[in-house]
Amino acid sequence: MVKRHSFKECLKERRAFYKAIGTLRCNILNEDVVFNSRGFYHLRHDNSSRGRSRSIPSYHNRLWLLPLSEQVLQQATNIHEYKPKKYFKDLEKYCEVWELRSDTKLLEITGKRTFNVSVVLRRIGNGNIQFCSIWRNGK
């Protein structure tokens, strides 16, 4: 497996990568997904009203997997989980959420191994679909 960068190097590299994405097409939803500051913030913080920080190892793993988000959006063949519009007091708006899963492989990131990766997307109100999070399923 390819050696990971230190946390600080990974954060710097992935922040630049994330800003450069802008939008990506999600084939299964047939819509564009916006990669904005809310999504990057959510990689570091949980969804609770307190916005607690995730542990550094969890944050590092999510940053490390970030380049796989494009493959998941393009390769996902079904929606693993869908949460219909529900009112969130914290946001004071309705929000709907999708979880997409795909077996992904990116040689520069994962070496020769394939990972099952989940990408979470959400739409707040009637706005654009936004990237929300990414993680690896299983071990």
C-alpha cells in the first residue's frame, strides 16, 4: 500500500484538491454535486448541534479517501440509503440525504486494494446537492 502523508501534509493537499473540484456530475442522481465549504467542514466535525470535532485519525482517513469521491459519484449503480426531506432545527430548513456506495480503486491512493467507499450527499431546502462526507466501509 502507498504510504500516507503526515496529517498536516494531507490536510494541505486535500484542501487544495477540494477547492479545485467545484462540481462533479453524479450519474445515479443525474445532477451536479457541489463541493463547498460546508462539506469540507463536515469532514472535520460531526452533525450534532455542538459541531464536535472528529478525532484526528478519523479526519485523516476521510481526507485520505477524498480523491475517491469522484469515482463513487460516477460508478455508483444504486442508492444505498435515502432519507427523504425532513426538517432540521439546526439548519431551520428541510434536508434530504443520499448515501452512495461503490467499490473503488485508485492506484496512487490505495495501491492495488479495492475499498467499498460511501459518499454522503445532501440537499438543503431547494438548493444544490452538496458533498457531505466520505468513509470506508468495513476493514
